[in-house]
Amino acid sequence: MEHTENENLAIGPLFMSTFVLTGIVITSFFVLTGLKESTERKLLQAFQEKRPQAALENDASQAARLNEYATIDKEAGQYQIPVDKAMDLVIEEREAK
């Protein structure tokens, strides 16, 4: 009987240390997850602050390309025309069929 009580006493500190280590691991997980999310939020905010200017420049560039005439390949007969004109031509072509 005495031997059994000594074994039970050894389990108590083992249980307690396992409990404490589990708590440390769980706490570390939540702290690291919070740091990761904080970093992601900061990066997203920085991106969004810079994006409007880049988006405006891109929109202006795309608008210019959509509204200009250009020669793509003269030998192949490929030309760029404004998108509105191209849509009108497609509608006319389909109505003619």
C-alpha cells in the first residue's frame, strides 16, 4: 500500500507540469496568431493606401488604350480601334446576318 501512495505522489507533479506546458503552448499559439493577423492588417493597410494612386494611373492607361486607333500588324490587316466603335461594328455585323 505504501508503494502505491508514492506512485500517486509522482503523478501529481507530472500532471501539473503537463497542464502548465499545455497552457503555455495554447497561449503561445494565440499570441503568435495575433501577431500574424496584426502584421497582415498593417500590410493590407499599407497596400490600400498606395493602391488608389496606382489604380488611377492604371485606369487612365487602360482608358487611353480603349479609345485609340493603332496599327497592330499592317501586313496581317490587324488594327486597334476604340472599343465603342468595335462594339458598334459587331452589332452591325450580327444584324446583317
